[in-house]
Amino acid sequence: MREPWKSFHDFFVSLKLTVVLMALSIVLVFWATLAQVQLGIWAVQEKFFRTFFVLEHIPNTDIPVPVFPGGYFIGGLLLINLVVAHISRFKLTWRKSGIFLTHLGLIVLLLGELFTGLWQEEYQMRLDEGETKNYSESYRFNELAIIETTDPEFDDVVVIPEKLLARGAEVQHPRLPFRVVPRLYYPNAALQLREAGQPANTPVPVNRDIGTRLQTIPLPLTYKLNERNLPTAFIELIGPDGSLGTWQVSPQLLQPQAFTYAGRQWRIALRFERHYKPYALTLLKFSHDRYAGTDIPKNFSSRVRLTTPDGADDREILIFMNNPLRYGGLTFYQAGFDNNDRTTILQIVRNPSWTLPYIACALMSVGLLAQFCISLAGFIDKRVIKTAAKS
Amino acid sequence: MKRHLPLIILALGAVWLLASLRERAPETEFDVNGFGRLPVLVNGRIKPMDTVARSSLLQLQGRQRVATPEGETLAPIEWLLEVQFRPEKADALRTFEIVHPDLLTLFNLTMADGDGKKRFSYLQLEKQIPELERQSRLAQPLDPQARSPFQRAVVQLHANLVLYHQLKHSLMMPGAPDFLGELMRFQAMLPLGIEAVRARQAGEPFDERAFNALIELGQRYDFLSASSHLLPVPPAAGADPTAWKNTGRALLDTLETGAIDAHVLAYAGLGHAWQRNQPEQFNTIIGLYRTELAKTLAPRLKKTDVETRFNSAQPFYTSTILYVLALLLALGSWLKWPDILGRSAFWITALAFIATTAGIATRMWLEGRPPVTNLYSSALFVGWGSVGLCLILEAIYKNAMASAAAGLTGFCCLIIAHNLSLSGDTLEMMRAVLDSNFWLATHVIIITIGYSATFLAGALAMIYVLRGTLTASLDRATADAITRMVYGIICFATLFSLVGTVLGGIWADQSWGRFWGWDPKENGALIIVLWCAIILHARWGGLVKQRGLMNLAIFGNIVTSWSWFGTNMLGVGLHSYGFMDAAFWWLSAFIASQLAIIALGSLPLASWRSFRPAA
């Protein structure tokens, strides 16, 4: 029993393992960088880093095959390697203190990246001048919203994630007096108004509202950072007495489509996935300065007003490049602008483990500096001895 | 005598360096240097005319010198004067570089028609410009990366012609036989014309001739204003200091002020004197105009004066030559007179280092920024950093190894910088996202020093391998010394790359709320850190010995060049099949050369010429 345990132990503490793992991670990072050209930054993170294995499909099939260890696998083994090596090999001496601290920082950094991968969320908020919003929107995911507006006091909203539409899953929700049946779904499509007399080109007939006049042009998925996929779905609503009709929905159709059923008013829309906040932001003014005589942006900034329903917060804030707003565990930073400088685009990030990299940095900086000084001192000592010996 | 050689070489180098600071007297009687120092606002920055001339020429034809058909050489500022004041003469100068054969065919030209087989005049291109514009319209909608080499050449040449057109329209209307006279007539007719316009607006009878004449001139100056990006007219005292105007705009404003702008008149006067070959008049106007400008723009004039001097001193060009000299002296020292030639190499390196330091410092002062703001300045700084490290190493080890490495890296980095400067003015304005002096001064500098160190370790290792395999001159003691140097520099590189990368993460977290985003540049930095860590751990674990360490350090060159340039090319080389950007070929060639040296270094010791047991 002793022997296998020892070889197991030796394997995990060996420097050889460290070197091999680091070499593998270089290959992984390099490969992922190249893959970004085709897949875009989000898909690459899922495929290479937030996974135990990099999967590739066998050509012309849907069968995935692991071809390379993924980020979790390499990172996890590195973590084990680091921790075990520290426990079993390092004796905390003054000479090794720098190295010890550096590696401790590295452990924290690896953990921080793991937690970030698990918990970090990013959204966007587009605000026109004067507009107030109390929600942000995902810039990758969409949702089908069915809103009952019968009561003028409040809306009753049911949202269905895009995933279910893509799968064609039928949804029966207790708050809806009808079933929601996705008939057709394109993950990215352009919509055009159909010319009179031109037949629809899609297999599912739409018989309600604007969709009856639209032509749908399916597009390949885009992975570019500055473009987003705009899906369209054909939704049939079926009540106990039969079909209410089929609607075509898309985030490109800015207005929700209204209808009446069983004496109640409804609206239906496919929209960017929303995340409501317990506070609201109003864009007061967006400014965009350019360098004289050029189109090079010198700075852009948004003056916003932050208000909470309880009135505890009501203040003006200036968000500009390198100066985000941090509020309620979220970071709002100036990401872009649109609409002839009248619309601001704020990026919103939630990262609960944001302190870990800072702790890691502090540990590593101190460690590296200490190690560097210790080595330098040793080197100078040696030179002094050598020179003394020569003379 | 032999003993004093290093000092003599140092003195000669210093004299040569100082001589480059002296302003070269022009060959004409015109005070063209004075004209070159006049300030204009272009691309968001106030710069001297001289810089406009030089960066325009670099963009148009890849060099600053202009050859006339008569075989004479024009200074950049003389060329600019011709373009602005005597375009009919400038049109005949061959300053447009065209190398793509299909583009030459488009203009019905052959290589033989060009100066140096690749430079052509505006007159040679003029007839086919409509066709070029059509081709450019076809290429414009495409992503820059998706364009074919021909389309890239079309778009580039089109941009160059636009630049030339803008320069021609920057100070006066090209083709006007007497622009100064025209302005005088404009001034004289202004009261009548304005009255006619007012009367017409009020529905009263008006002087139709005066009205038409004014409208015609208004349209003419509107066209002039739309045709130029160069803003030579400074704002009035107390106005927004960035509100400079171009000539056409300033003339249009005459309709409101009633008097023609003095700056426009001064330039028209200069043009008048230049066209009629009246140097005294030209020089007098320059003198008067400068005195006038100095009243409101004295601090600006100081900067443009220094920048003009900096342009003509060309400290980076001088340093390039000194680095070659240092490399040769260091190589020579391994064959003969190790002490004397070695010390000479050290002093020449130090001299070149001083020149680059002065150059970088001047750029920093001009820009009011930390040293690294774009790819060009990063190339300068990488070279500067590794040469600085070399000077320290050489002071300790005194075996000319570090001087050789300094010559090599310094020379290569300056050559890279030169090629990066061909795209225009290298003192660009910072885009909003980068506009943070604090992070530019910390993250960017530290990470760039990390590049310097990895390249230096790679250069030392290359010298080790080449000297060891190809010559018998590498002895045990020197080999051990190089190993210690490489190891020390790798430790240094690890420290700086890691700290720089982590600082970058903090900047990202401060600005964007996320520490790490896996974008190509971040990944490149991470790979450098990992590679340095691999080298150190492999060394500590005894996985590699001396030669292994050298090969790993040489591979570090590849890793660093990928992070530095490769990540910027991702959109280029890999996207558009069948075409690689010129820089991509250079990067590939560099990587191939490094792999070849690694292969050489992996030869069994028996095949090395050094380290052979005495037979």
C-alpha cells in the first residue's frame, strides 16, 4: 500500500508536473486566442476555459470527442500541485519566504478566476437622453415576454427563456390561460417588410399582427464582439378552445404586439433578457468630445441620475472612461454610444469575487519583490567574495 | 595609443552625435527652416509644419527625401512649400509609392516609369484618378481584413491622394495665379457685397454684380474649407485654445468679421514671395509673423521649435548606426584585443543609449505622456530597456557579451520602430479608452520592460548558441557567465511580466469591472508569464541544463514577439486566406530563424566547435 501512495504523492508534488501543466496551459491559451477569430470571445471561454475538456465534433457528426484538457482540468491540477507541493516540500525559511508568498498569491488568483467564471455576469443598459430604466439587458440572451396589461395599475409578466424556444418546448404556465407553442426559431435572422403579393418564405404561416407582412432571412451566427445575434421565433398560442393564432416575434420589432383574449389585454414580445434592479438610472446628458479636427474620441461620458424607490439615494453621477460607477455590487462603465451621441451604452458587470485578484496581487508583489531582493543580495555577496579573492 | 582607443572612439562618437543636433543650413536663401517651425493643428495635435512635411512624405513614399526630376534632393519642408504654394511644380515630383503590379497596370504605368522603380508623380496618376476612385468605392465597404492585396493598395493610394489634395488646399487655393491679390480684392469688395446681400434678404433693390461676386467667392472658400484637414489659423486670444481653423473657414468667417484674417494673409504673402522667388520678402514675413504668434502662443512655439530640431537631429537614426558599430566592436573583441575593443563597444553602446534616452524624453515632453503610447513608442522603449539592462550586465561581467546583445536588440528594435513610423505621425492623440497617464505609466511601462528582458535573454542565448556552434571562441568561463546572465534576466523578466500583467488586470477591473477577459493581448501577456515560469521551474527542477536553458530562452523570443505583434495581427493574417500582411511575413521569418537557432543549439555537443576537449 505504501508504494502506490508514494508514487501517487510524488507525481502530484513533482516540478515536472508543474512544467508540463504550464506548457499545456500555454498551448490551451494560444489555441483559444486563435479560435477567437472564428468563435468570438464568449464561445471561446465556454469551450476552452470553463470546461474540463476541449470538445471537438467528429467531422459531419454531432459526437463530441475530448481532444485537449480544458481550463478547469489544467487549472485544477495546477492548484492541487501547488497546494500539495507547498504542504509537503516547502519549509518556511526566510530564504524561501518570497517564493512561498508568490505561490500563495497564485493559488488565490487561480481560485479567483474559478469563482469569476462561476459567478460573473455581464449586462448592458442603453439609455437615451432623458430616459429612465430600472433594468439592464443581456447582450447575448433573449426572452419571450407575455405581459397582461388588463389592470392599468400594474403589468403581469411571464418570461420564457430563449433556450426553450430554441428547443421548441411547449410551455404551460399557471398565469397564462393558454399554452405557448414555439413553432419555428431562427437564432439569427434579418426581417424585411414583404412586398404586396409576395409569398412568405417560411414553412410556418403567421396569421397575427405585423408578422403577416414580414419576410424572414435566416443569417449565419455572428461571433463578432460588436454584433449580436437577433433571433426570431414563430409562436402559436393555443387556448382550451383552440389556436389563438401564430405571431412572429423578434427583438428587432421594438413594439410588443398587443392582442385580447378572454376579455383580457395581452402583449407578446421577444426582447433582450432583462434584469430588474431595485433602483433606476436616468441619462441626463451624454457628452462626446473629439480631438480638434479629427474623429478620434477624446472622451465620452454620461451624466446620470441614480434614484431608489425608497428615496434613500437620489444623486447625479458622471460615468466616463476609466471611471465607472460602483453601486449595489455592480460596476457600470461607459462602453459605447449610439444614435448621434444621444444614446449611451453602459456595460454592467457583477463580480462578487472581485477582491480576490487584489489580494493575490498584493501577495505576489510582496513575494516577488522579496525574492528578487534576496537573490540580488546573494549575488552581490558572491561578487564581493570573488573580487576579494581575486585581489 | 592602443590603450586610449576606447576614449578616442567615444570622443569621435560624441562629436558625431553632437553634430547631429546642429541645425542644417538650407541650400536656398529662403528661410525654409523658419517656415518649418510654424505651428499648425493637424489630427488633434499642434505641430510644426516640418513634422507635417515629414510624416506626410513617410506615408506617401516611405522616406523623407524627395528627388527632383533634375536629380537634386529636396528637404521635406521644401517639398511641402512646393505643394502648398506651387502645386504645379509639386505635381511633377515623384512622391507616390506604388508597388502592386495590378495597380500600376490600372494607371498604364510600368516600374520603369517610376523613381527607384516605385515612386510616381501626381501628373503620372492624374488621368486615371476617376478609375482609382471607382475601385476604392468597391473596396471601401469590405472589412479592412477581408480586402485583397490589390484592394488594400487601392485604398492606401486613395488615402494618399486625399492627403495630397488636402495639403495642396491647406494655405491657398491651388491654381490661383495671384492668391494674395485675390484676397485684397475680396477685402475691397466686401462692404459692397455684404450690403447687397442684406438688401436682397430685405427684399430691396440690390447691386447684382457685387452680390454674385461675393457668392462666388463664398462658394470658392467653402470648397477650400472642405478640402483641408490642416488648421493653420490659431484661435484669437481668450477663445477655446483648440478651436483652430483652416484657411477656407477663416476666409468664410470674414463675411462676419469684415476683415480678412491676418494669419491667412501672412501665409498668402509667403506664397506670393515663394512663387515670385523673393527670398527677402519671404524671410521678412516669417520674422514678422513669428513675432506676432509669439504674443499669444509662446509656449506652443517653444514646443514646435524643439520638435523641429528633434526631427532634424534624428536621434533614433543616429543610434541605429551606433548600435551597429557597438555590435561590430563587440564581435571584434572576441577575436582580437578583447579588453580594448570590449570597452569601446561598451562606450559606444552607452552613447547610443544616451541618444535614445534623449529622443524618448523629448517625445515624452512634447506629448506630455509616459513613454509608451502606441506600437511605435513601444518598439523604441523595448530597445531602450534591453540596452539599459545590457549596460548593467556589461559593467558587471565585462566580456562584451552584453554589448553585443545591446547592439543586436537596440538595432532590431529601432528598425522595427522605423517601419512602424511609415503610417504617419507617431505622436498620435490617445483614444479615450487609453487616456490614463497613471496606468500608461505603470502597467504599460512594466509590461514593456518585461518584453525588453525576455528579448534580451533570448538575444544572449542566441549569441551563446551561435558563438558556441559556429566558432571555437566560447570558453567554459564565458559560457557560465552567459548562463548566469540569462538566468538573472529571466528572473527579472518573470517579475516584470507578472507584475505588469497583474497591473493590467487591475486596470481592467477599475475601468470595466472585470479582472480578466481572455482577450488576445491579455492572453499574450499570460503566455509570456507562463513561459518565464516554465524556464525557471525547469531550471530549478533540473529538467534543463545550460544548453536547455539557452534554447528555452530563445523560444522566449518567439513567445514575446507573438504577444507584441502577433496578437495585433489576429484579425489580419488568419482571417483573410491567401493574403498575409507584410508584417506577418516578417514575424513568420523571425520565428523560423529562432527555430533554426534552437535546432542548432540542440545539436549534440560533439558537433559544437567550442567546448571540444583538446585533442
